[in-house]
Amino acid sequence: MFNVNPDSLSFSAAVIAASFAASMILTALVRQILLRRAMLDIPNERSSHSAPVPRGGGWAIVAVMLPGLAGASFVFDHDIRQVPLIIGIMLLAGISWLDDRKGMGAAQRLSLHLIAACLGSLAFMPDQLLLGGAVPFWLDRTVMIIGWAWFINLYNFMDGIDGITGVETVSVATGTCLVMTAAGIVDPVVSCATLLLTGACLGFLAHNWHPAKIFLGDIGSVPLGYIVAFCLITLAVHGHLIPALILPLYYLADSGITIVKRAVRGEKIWQAHRQHFYQQATRGVGRHDIVALMIAVANIGLVVAAIAAVSAPWAGGVAGVVIVAVLLKKMHKVASLTRGIP
């Protein structure tokens, strides 16, 4: 419809710059509204912060992502495949804001996440299979939907210190875009989604870097997990499942190991806690930003490993596992320090 090349450097820079500026401005406005209405995250025994902070900054990111994705679908796709995905984002934004304000039961929340994942799966054609045809279509889609809902919750659970979700999203989005380029995958809508995610989260990080002036809240972490999963699933249905697993591998490892340990101890795994590797490291080193930077450095290595996995899947996979193992070991080591969190 328009003579626009989503893979050009000038287009990419323009989308990132525009979404960065919009997100930074909107986050400041949202923060003022939340402060006026006293919508604050009050610290408790499971918190990693010590003073009340406005929670709900995800509204700014949603306000950037929704029109951006809708515009990209209109300009590049020329069909309505992305409409269910956009409806899923809207559904998750609404229920997550309700959860932020009033709370919601785990079963009800998970059911709505599954519905959103079902909607998102409609954006993929029947021949776009997560497991490459290794299992029947119905089972492939079941795995996709359950995995998608699980990833949404994983992303939400991991949003526990200043800057962590912004750093992870920028890393995975940038990595997805680079892997698509290396693999020759042409999907303008997903390319635009990665650019929008990068710019919007960088703009939010300007306010969320330690010490954070505003938190995402579920309204931010849940829709972000949903969109990031969509981008990763796109890599998988194009035959690059291993790179799709490498990019978020730190989040997968930290959350997975922590859940297993808590389940073995008989704890309620859906309840908030402070047992993730990054939370323990933050208590030890006493600074959110140091831990976020540790994750950022490891994620750079994971992006390189994911790109390598396009042509050498197992070598890239092994490299990714080693990178995450080193990061977790480092986090465990700094967790033994005794400085408090400011």
C-alpha cells in the first residue's frame, strides 16, 4: 500500500526513535496521573523496593504498541490476521489493570491468559507449526497456546526489580530482529513489532532505571510477555525453534529452576516471593542497576549465540546454556553478600 521498506536502516531508526520519544513522554504523563490518584506500589516483605512508587507505567507502552502494531498490519499485511493478536493485547491490558487495582484469582487470571493465547494463535497460518510438523496440528497448537500462556506468566513473575523487564525486552526484541535478518525471514509486521518494543521499552527505562520513578505493573509486564512470545513463536514457526529458546534463556532458566525448587518444598508457586536468582543477587549486591546490567551483558551473549544457532543450532544452544550457567553462578555468588537494598 505504501512504498516503505521495514528492513531499511532509516525506517528502523525512525520507528525506534518515534516509539522511544512517545513512550518517554507518555510514561511521564502516566506517572503524574498515578501520583495524583495515589496509585502506588506500597512495599511489603516480598518487595525489592523500600518506598512507595507509582505502578501502572505499562499504560504508556500499551499506548505505543497498539497503534503501532495496528498500523503495521494495515500497511504491510493487507489482511486481518493480526486483528486477533491486537484484541488479545487489549484483553490482557484490561484484565491486568484490574488485577493491579483489585487483585484477581490465579485460576481466573490463567484462564484469561489462555484465551488471549488462543486469539494470538489465529495470527499464524495452518502450515506455520511450532514443532515443524513433528506432531499433529491440534497438538502443535495446544503446545503453542499453553506455552504462550506460561510465558506470559513467566514474564510477569520476573518483573521484580528496576529495569529488568525493559532490559530483557530490548534484548529479546533486538535479538529477534537480528535472527530474522540472519535467517532471511521476511515478516514486516513482526519486524515492526520488534522495533516498537525496543523503542518503547528504552523510553520507559528512562523512568524505570534504578532508582525507579515508576513501575510497569501487570498492565505492562503481561502484555509485553504476550508480544515478546508472539515474536519468538514467529521464529519457531519459520524453523528456528532453538534461536527462539536461546534469546529468553535467562528468564526461562531463572523462573524454571525457582519454580521447581519451590514446588519441591511444597510452596504455592503462583504466589509472590523473593527467591529468584536476580532477587537474591539484588539483596546481596544492594543495587538493582548492577544486576540489570549483569543480565544485559549476558543477553548480548545470548543474542550472538542465537544468531549463530541459525546455521549451527546445537553449537548456539550449548553456548547459550553456558552463558546462562555463568550468569546464574555469578548471581549466586553475589547473593552471599550482605548489603541491603537502598
